[in-house]
Amino acid sequence: MKQKYTLYIIMAATAFLGACRDEAPREAPKHLFGEFFVRYLQAERELKAHASFFEGDTIETAVAKAFAGGASFQDTDMEARNLPGGTIRYTFEKAGMEYADTFRFRFRDDFGQRQEILAAMAPIDTFTIRDGRASRSAGMHLYARGGKLGRGESMVLLFNDENNKAATIMLTGPSAGEEYRIPAAKVETLSPGKNTLYLVKKKRVVERGDSLSTLADIEFYTNTIEVEVVE
């Protein structure tokens, strides 16, 4: 009888300890931050992308994060590279590719859930400068097919003169359309004479979620044309 009573006490104590363990607060998962980047070179038809992940309470205090299954871009596994400071960057690079309407990054988190990050921006098909001339005193007219800018989008005009001296003009969205009247105040810094010109259209999207926050950048580099800069 005494042995049975002792057994009951042991069983009750075990159950109580188990209940205490179940009721113990579990550590909340840390917030995950993801940084995603896409760059397309129209002339080379080259596509580059990379992704990095961090874990912590804030992006300032977060530490680098890696996943056992890695990450993919456009359904292709990305290569993991170790950067100085401990950051792990997943990369993709390939030439001879077409620009896509939407770019997809995918990875599986620590709970096995597949996460998908989408990034999209309309490309610039072609662009022209009216009469092929930019006037330092009268300004210039730009038409860029696909160059209408939304919120979070911008476009940089990059000029190079015959001495390879570079100059830029920045346009920010939102814009009314694909045509731009650029005033002389922005053109007067350009070097007179023959210049080459290409455009870089950019977009940045920042999203904050309950467990995942993302920053996604896209850059589209156009072909090059010739422009005569006159007084």
C-alpha cells in the first residue's frame, strides 16, 4: 500500500512539472529582414540579382541570417557567398536573358514555410532626345517609352562627353507620362559637343510585415545613344 501511495505521488509530481514546463513562456521568433536587388543591362541582356537576410529586433541590431535550403531567383537556385562582416549574399547572374514582367525570389523560413517576394517595374523600351540635341540655354525634350515614373521610381540620365567626363540629370516620380521637358538649369552642366547618353530607371519598394520586412530594388540600364550638346 505504501509503495502504491509513493507511486501516485511521483506520478502527480511529474505531471505537475510537465504542466509547468508547458506553461513556461516560449521565446518569440525574431523579426526577419530581407534585402533584394535586381539589375538588368539592356545592351548585354544581362540579368543580375542578389538577396540577403538578417534577423533581430531592428535592422540596426539584426545579424546575418542563412537558410538551409538557400534561396532561388526565377526558379533557379542562387549561389551563397560570404561577405565581410558575416553577411551571406545569395546571388544570380546570367547573360542573354529577356527582361521579365515580374521577378520572383523564394526561400523557406525556419518553420518550413515557403516565402515569395515579387519585384516588378516596367522597362524602358526605347528613348530619344528631340532633334538629337540638348541645349545648355534652352533645355531638352526626352521621350522614353516605358519611362513613366510611379511612386518610389526615378530615372537617371547619364552623359559622357568625348573626354569621358560624366554628368547626370535626375528625374523622380510620379510623372505625368513618358515625355519630359528638362529645363536649361539641369542641362547647363553638360559638356558641349558630342555626348553619349543612357538611362537608368530605378524602383524601391519597402514593406513592413509582422514577421518579415523587405526592401526590394530594381535597376534597368538602357542602350546608349548619341546626343549633341549645344549652347
